[in-house]
Amino acid sequence: MLQYPGIRTIFSGHRVITHYVDIPPTYTDRDGLPFARRDMEAREVITLFGPSMSTVAANQLLRILHGRRVAGTLEDPNLQINTAHFSKKQQAIALDYLRKHVPVDEVVNAGLRAEDELAALENVGAEEAGASSDPGYTTRLKLYKDLDPKDKKSLYGESQFDAIRAKNQAKWEAKRKQQEEERRKREEEERRARPGPLQTIDGQPQRMIGKIRLPEPTPAMQEYIAKATSDLKEPPKMPAWKRILPSAVFALVLSGALVAYSEFYQPLKPTERLFPGVPPAAATVGSLILLNVVGWFLWKIPPIWPFLNRYFLVDVAVPRAPTVLSSLFSHQYLRHLVPNMIFLWILGTRLYDDAGRGTFLATYVSSGMIGSVGTLTWAVLTKRLGTTTLGASGGVYGVMGAYLWMHRLDTFKILGLPPPPSEGFHGITLLALAVALQLPMLFSKKTVLTDVTAHLVGLSVGIAAAHLLEMKREAQRKLQEKSAQGDGIARALPVAKE
């Protein structure tokens, strides 16, 4: 599941070919054609195929099948040897994915292929069809040696079919020349600008960032990657409830304990605190941020990757109940850690001041755990058993939901916006905006690497926690008013004389 992190730049990307007439002369069935601007990453492969398929194999299968769709050779039995080591299920998944995300007119391409092969068969002085060792582009108009022009003329004159074929071939030649010229100009411009992410030196591809050459994984690093990669061929067979229930029970029991903690928690006296000079909110939220930074640093130690893969991320294929808690403090990338920690600091310190330490911690941890259970449930019910998730965003969304719900009628300005005379955005508006930004990704057919389910579930848990806190405070207020009224009546009653 763990892949060596590749690096791409803004200049990276492949040209996606979808028309038969655009197939390059170097095309072979074994190599296929690029199916997207970039190859799939490890998490995308796991989401689509599950943990049993490597990233390299998945991208190879997708390239081969996309090439066949464009070349019109999907049903060609002579080419099946190049995909024989893939299962029928894997091929079906890959083909279904390509048909959904890369539109190709397979019927037209197959027709053009048949037309070219028919044209080749009409040539009398042809070479044997097996002359090409690797079927591919070489079967297009090039399988057979062209006859001398004087021998091509039919005894009965030129047929309508010959005229159409000649017209199509002329169009293809013109388009090919135009594309070749455009490609040459584009390459020349790119050379003048800056090198791309992949360069070749002595015929060997080199990983690049601008002009900086990146080292390839060392043998030791490759060994760490192999040890950290799951050897499961497919997710273990088990009923849905067996995947979900242990994690759900763990999260609910621990959330109940945290609620009890929030009820009985009493703030420490300044003299009893470890850092009396630091505000309580800053000390608590800062400690959580420190734990997350430690979790991120652990992912930089390759020898412990197998341990982290087992116990610091939620794996739907083989779920472990405690990971709904430990994954809350686990980030693999700095770009994932930093935004979460910024929002945790901004919103967490404010919620702490409003609700107290007990309620803040219960809200943060419970939102994160229940959010992970929500992701686990959604992935199981939608048959996405290759899904893995980690990060603090479920807890951060819970803190945001609680704070904005408690201040839903207050107004906020973000970086001075909106400008006067507007007072700002209401808290309820910001909550609605947060939900609106997540819903399109939840129902998107494209592969989304953001854990939207954990965000929405965490947000809901935070709102529920804030609502319960408001109900508790309202009940306490009414009780105090009733008690005050009772004391007033008692003082107003006359004292009976003996």
C-alpha cells in the first residue's frame, strides 16, 4: 500500500490519443497508449483495483486496453498474450473505468482498422502478415508492401470504395503532418523554457524537478517499500457487519468515556499546571498539534512503515478497531498536516475558551473517531474495500462544526471580507458553505483522494456536541432561576411566632 513518493511538476503530463488516425508510428500493443495526463497513483489504484494489484501493473493494463480501444483491436485474439497475466475481473474493471473516464468511439476505430486491413489484403504483392513481431501500429497500412502504382489500377476502373479509401488516407496524411509540426513546435518551446520532470541521459530516464535530478530509490529503500506493501491478493472475505462493528463499538465506548470526562472535569489551579504561564487553550491545542507532528515524523522512518501501515491508518480491507483513534494523529505528507493544524489552532483555541477543556477534547476526538467509522461504513457498503484513510480532518471538522453552531447567529470576517458596510458572514452560512463544498466530491464518479465522508460525519458530530452543550446550559440556567425564585419566596414568608 505504501509507495515511494513520486514528484510531478506543472510541465508533466501525457498527450491522450483517442482517434485511430492519430496513433503514433511507435505504438505497440505491449506498451499501449497513455490513458490520462498522468499515471494513476497508489491510492487511486487501491481504490479502483484493491490492494492486490501494484501501481505499475495497473497503469500497464490501463495503457494496453486504452491502446486497443483506439487501435480497434479489443477483440483481437492474437494480442491477448500481453494481458494474459491479468485476471478477467481486473481487465473488466480497467475497461469499465476507461469507458467512463476516457471517451473513445470504439466502433468507428474498429471500422477504420478493418478498412485498413481490407486495403492491405487487396495488395497482390504482400508480405506475410507475421512479419511484425509485435502487433501494433505496424499493422496499419504497413503490413504489406505497396504495389507499383501502375499495377494498382483495376481492370474495371477505380471503385467507389477505392475513392473513399484514398480520400481518407489523404486526410490522415494531412492531419498527421499538421500534428507532427505542432508537436515539433511544442517541444522546441518546452526546450527553451525549462526541462520537464523526466529526462533521458544515455538512454535512461531520470527523475527531475526543474534542473535538479532526483535519485532513484536505493536498494534499501526498495526493500522497505516491499516490506511495507501488503501481500494480500484480495481483501479477506467477511460480512459487512464484521468489518464495521468492532470499530464502531470502540469509537462509541471511547466517546462515551470522553463525554463522562467532560462532565466531571475540573480545571486545574494555576499552581498545579505544568506550564502556568501558557494559556490553557494554547497548551491543550498545542499538545494535540505536537502529537500530530510526531505522527507525521514517524512516517519519515522507513523501517517502521509496516507498523504504521497496520496501526496508524484505517484499512477497510483488514480493519483494526484502535486505528480509528490512532489514525487521528497520523499524516504522511506535510501538505496534509499543515492545513489541518492551522485550522485546529484557529478554531480549537476558540472552542476551548467557549466550552472548556473537557468538552473540547471530547468533541475533537469523538468527531475524528466517528468520522473514521463513517468512512469505513461508506467504503464497505459501496464495495470499496481497497480504501485507506488517515489524518485529523474529521476531528478538525468536528471542532469547526461545534464552534460555528454555537456562533451560528454571529458574524465573521475572513481576511477582511466581506468589506463594509457588511457585518460579515453568519456562522450558519459558513457551515452551509462547508457542506456545499464537500457534497459534489462525495457523489463524484471520479477518483477523489479527500476523505469527504469523514469530513461530513465529523462536522455532524461537532454540531450535535454543540447542541447538547447548549441544551445542558439551558437546563442549568432554568434550574438556577428556579432555585433563585425559591430562595426569594422563602425570604418573603413571615416568621411564625410561638
